[in-house]
Amino acid sequence: MLMLSAVCFCSNMSSDDDTRWLEWVTKQFESIAGEDKEIDLHEFKTALKVKESFFAERFFALFDSDQSGSISLDELLKALNLLIHGTETDKLRFLFQVYDVDGSGSIDPDELKTVLKSCLQESAISLPEEKLEALTLVLFESADQDNSGSITFEELKAELENFPEVMENLTISAANWLKPPDVDQKKPQTHRYLTRAYWQNNSRKLLFLCVYALLNLALFVCAALYHRYGGGWFMLAKGCGQCLNFNCTFVMVLMLRRCLTWIRATWVVRVLPLDQNILLHQIVGYAILFFTVVHTAAHVVNFARMSASGDFSLWEYLFTTRPGVGWVKGTASLTGVVLQLLIFLMVICSSTFVRRSGHFEVFYWTHLSYIWVWIILIIHCANFWKWFVVPGLVFLLEKIVGIAVSRMGGLYIVEVNLLPSKVTHLVIRRPQFFHFKPGDYIYINIPKIAKYEWHPFTISSAPEQSDTMWLHVRSMGQWTNRLYEYFKQPESQELHPKRLTTSLRQHRQQEKDNMFNSSDSSRGVASNEDDSIELTSFRQNGPESGAGPASESGSQGSLKPTPDEPGPAERGEALQLREIPAKFGENHRFCNIKCYVDGPYGTPTRQIFASEHAVLIGAGIGITPFASILQSIMYRYRMRKHHCPSHSWCENIKDDDMKLRKVDFIWINRDQKAFEWFVSLLTKLELEQADEEPEGRFLEMHMYMTSALSKNDMKAIGLQMALDLLAKKEKKDSITGLKTRTQPGRPRWEKVFQKLSEENKGKVHVFYCGAPSLAKAIKAQCENFGFKFYKENF
């Protein structure tokens, strides 16, 4: 069927491509058209896979040259030939006719408004009516050079010339308007795994895997030769068994999170691929499965041979203790069968399709079978305990420390914001002993949601925010959905205790008198109320509210108890937060929910401050580690500015903790609502750099909205021109309210990285958090440009 993939003027096509494309269009038209060899508007929309589209109707009207209400094949091919082989003026005139709805030969403001409104709908952008009118007027006034009240063809052409990207697209073939099925015409190219750049960028991981493979080979050979008296199958079983002894222990070592977090702070991080411990854990897991299958198969074959000439049958060897195989009362076969089932269950339930399909709990509970696996392995194999004893003690010590730390001090969720796209923003009172690095993550347990479940989430607040820490939780599974729905319910006594309500009322007038005027003394929290962004600010506790690092980083404070009352800590309750009067919605509330935290644990993002030019790429909720990092970076940036106020960056100041010279932050979201998660934070970061730096901005932001039609899409040309003009006029973006202009579509990574490499701000390190599919594309580009790539893993 004909498909409007993107009505755009795409990349250059040869005449042969155009011919093949027209042949394809002809065949598709004939398959859709009836006996009359024509298609009506309904069939045209069905072919384009749209229900209601202003542009589909306009294309149909322009293709229907005889105004008969249907399109013949001749009419369609004539129009398409004009777009393919026509001049720049021909293509521009077609664009003008699309905008000229009434066919009067000029475009009036109402027609332009209709077009822009349809552009917004196609791009899934929601703007108020007054903003739509502002977009219409700014574009109309810019194009209507003679102030005649209408835009002529010549005026539209002159206006388009001010936008080189649009004019470039108009000179390119339009043969991707109705896109045919993809034809495999891939040029022969070297696979990325065989390129020199890949081996250079993955040297630590590849070297580690080589050593790991050689170690397994050595263990296998030694064990097989030692048992060569039993024959080939017996040697195979014993060789795999020895590899299982090693791997069933090593798989645990890779998940010693506290030890790995500590090692990250040492020189070892430059030698071992600690950032990829999750990937290595998965590889070892699959190796265990492989060795288990081969080990079991070899024993079955060996038992079959023994049963043919012995006193026991095959089933007795496999499912009974009569043959006496094993060091604990002949239980080797039975425990082997149980181990086989448990390992298969763990591998299957830890697959991506289980973990990413909203069934994380299945993965979580089945993975706890590792305890039984280790216990049964000790019974199954006489030598396993020798491999296990030291790592097992370290693992046990980690668990004990984790339990002790999680139970120390009363942690409470003191504030909740329900954000767009079912994101739950938790504000947790932070204990004084809890220290973390930007980008670290924790495991959290909320008994009210699930008593025994622990789930990992990145801390989205900065370490300099001393009183509280933030988590942003996207609802993607059973536990996260229960969390969102729990706080979505109408307020109860527990969520909004009368003590807090009374306290807020008592201090409301006092807060009005003491409201802060400085942006450095408040923290904005984005909430979702009436489809708008509400900013709720909290004042810092203490006599000098504006002093100290906590205040400077904009941390949230707590309310001091009155002298005649016991403090919240003594009562085991959450600290009260003072509100500066602001509009509260049902999605923003205070609460007093007990929780437990295990961590923090380090991530690859700890390497950011050792970079010279850091590129932070977050996809969707993948922004959470970078929210913490950006706040911490700007805090340190202000400290540098304080020491060297006359320069954008002080190269002569020695700072082992931060070598950054430039930071580029790229945030990719599917829809407009998602930007509300951190818009107040990003606004604050922009205000930090209100004045242009002599050497350019230290922090540059790049926002992308993938649902919006890209600039090379004809349906979006007018809208993108209007958004550009209005952004220059109002000095802020109409989609997010930030000064940074939101770019439509997906980033063109090759172009983005080319620009980054030309800035010459030092060695570029790219840090990514988001969907694995996008990570592959970004990593491939990093290899092409020689950038170091880091990916966030849990």
C-alpha cells in the first residue's frame, strides 16, 4: 500500500531510482483503484494510513487536477513527475499551493493558522491558542514584506531563502513522499566488530574476555587430563565441572557492588572493564548454562555406558542414590537434576523480554534461586566449597553491611510529585551519614508497596543537596505501577497528616513575609497540574539561609520543630517541609512514608569529572543520572567562577576532582510532556549561564523531540520556521519554555559528533543512559570518531 512515511524532500536519488519508484507507485495504485481506475479521498487516506489529515486532503486536492473528486493514475504520475524532475520553483509553488487553502493565489493569516495548527497536530505538540496565534503572526509578519495583509508566492520564496536548510530540502528529489518498501541495496562494508576503531575502543573488555576464555580453557584441559582414566565422556564431564566451579563463583564476584564501587575510585578502573560488569555477569551466566548442558549430557552418556555393563539401570543412575555417586550420600545425580532446572529457570527469567516487558518481579524472585544453587552445588561437588569460601564470605559481608546500612536511621519519603508519562518523583529525607557521588544509584524498599522487594534507581539530585535526595521512577512494571497508583489515590491521613497541615497553616503568613528573592536559595520542582508546569520552592533551614554550599546548590530544607515539641527525628517521623506559597495540585503532596535504602553504588558516570569534554546523552527517563551530575557540575562551575570571576574557565586552577572544560547535554524525548520532568532544573541551569562566556558556554543543552516532524519534512516547514522566528523574538522555546530551542525529530549523530570533534575542547567522552537499541547506534558513531563511550547499567 502507499504509505506516507514522511512527506519529505529526501536524499538525492538517481534517475534509475526514480524510475523504479514510479513503477512501484503504479503497481500500488492499480492494486488500490477499483474498476474505474481511480481512487477517492477515502481510499487515498486509507492508502496513506491516516484517518484525518489536513495535508492528505490538500495533497489529494492538488493531485486531482480536474476537480472530479478522484485521482486517476495519469493525474498522480503527472504530479509526481513534476515534483521529481521539476525545478526549485516548481516544488516551491507546490508548497505554496498547499498553504493556499482557498486557491486565491495568496495566503492570509487564517489560512496560515490552519496550516500551523495541522502541523502541530502532526507533530504531537500541544500549545495554547494564544501561542498558536503568536506563531501565526510572527511568521506572517516576517513573510508579508509589503504589509498587504496576505503572502504572495514571491514573498514566501523570499522568506524561505532566510532558512538555508529548507531551501536545500526543496532542491532535492521528492521521491520519498510515498515511500516504497525498503530494498536491500546495502553497500558491502566491514563489520564494526572487525574494525580497528572497535578494537581500540573496547580493548579492556576484549582483553578481559580473552583472559577469561583462556582461563576456562586451562581449567578444562587440566581437569580433563587429570581424569583421563575414565574415558572421553568422563573427561568431558569433569572438564566442564571444573569450569562450573570457577564460573559459579566468578558470576557472584561480578555482582559485589560495594567492592566494585570502591575499586572504581582506584587505578584498577583503568585496567579492568568495571563499567561493564553487568554485561560480563550475563556472559558468565550463559557460560554456566553452556557448561551445565555439556556436563550433564556427558554424564548421561557415561551413565548409559555404565548401565549397559553394570548392576544399575540408567534411570537409577540419574534419579536415585543407589549407585552412590557423589560425596554426600550419593546425591550427585539428584542434585545435578535440580541444579539443571534451577539454572535453566534463572537464565530464561533473566532474559531481556522478561525484564523489559513489565515482569521485573519474575526476574527478581527467580534470580534469588542463586542461594539454593550455591547450597546444592556444595552438596553436589566435593571441591566447590574451596572455590566458594572466600568470595562467599565477601558476598555475605556485603549483604550484612547492606542490611545494616539500610536499617540505620529513619528514612522517609517526605514529598511526592506525579509527573507526566506516569513518572513518580520521590523526595527522600537524606541521613547525615549518607554520602554519594553524582550519577550513583541505590536500591530502595518501600514496605507500603512491597515488603520484600528492592529495586534500583538512579539518584537524580546532587550530592551538594544535603537535606534530601530525589528519585524519578518511570512506571514500566508491576512495582513501579503500584508505586504510582498508591500516590495517585486521594489523600489519606497517612499521606497528608493533620500535624503537617496545621504546621503549614501556622507558618503560611510568616513564609509570605520571609519569601526568598534569590534564585540560588530555592529549588524548583516540576509538577503536572492543569497541563502546566508548577514551581514549588522550599526554603533552606538555618539562620543564614543563603549561605553555605547546600543553599548555593539549591537544596530543599526542613522546618525546625518548635521548642516545646519533640523533633521529628525523636518521634520517628519525617521532617516537615516549609512551603513558599504556590499552587498545589492533586499530583503534588507531602507524605510520611517509611522506606529503606541500600547503597549508593557507583556507575560509569563517575568518570565524567575526569573528562575534558563530556557529552551526556539521556533518552527519556534516562536523564535521571545526568540530572544529578548537571547540578553537581554547575555547583563546581560556580566555585571556579568564584575563584576566577573574570574568565569563563580557569585553566591554571588545579582541581583533581574536575577537569571538565566543556559539557554538552543531549536529551531525547518522544513527546512534549516528558520535558516537564526536569524543566525547572534545566531552566535554573540556563539562568546560571545568563551571560555569554568569552569562550562560549561551559554547558550547552540540546533538546530533541522525536514525535515532532523533522525540518526536512514538508508538513513541518512552516511550523519550524514559525518556531524559529518566535524563539528569536521571545528568547525562549515555545515547546519547553527553555532558552534552548527544541529540535524536531531524531539527532543526526554523525553531524552532531562531527561538530563536537571540531570544538577542540579536549578528549571527548560520551556518557549514555537510555534504550539499548539507541546505545548501539551511538557507540558505533563513537568508534568512528574515536570518542570514549560509557553506558549506564544496573
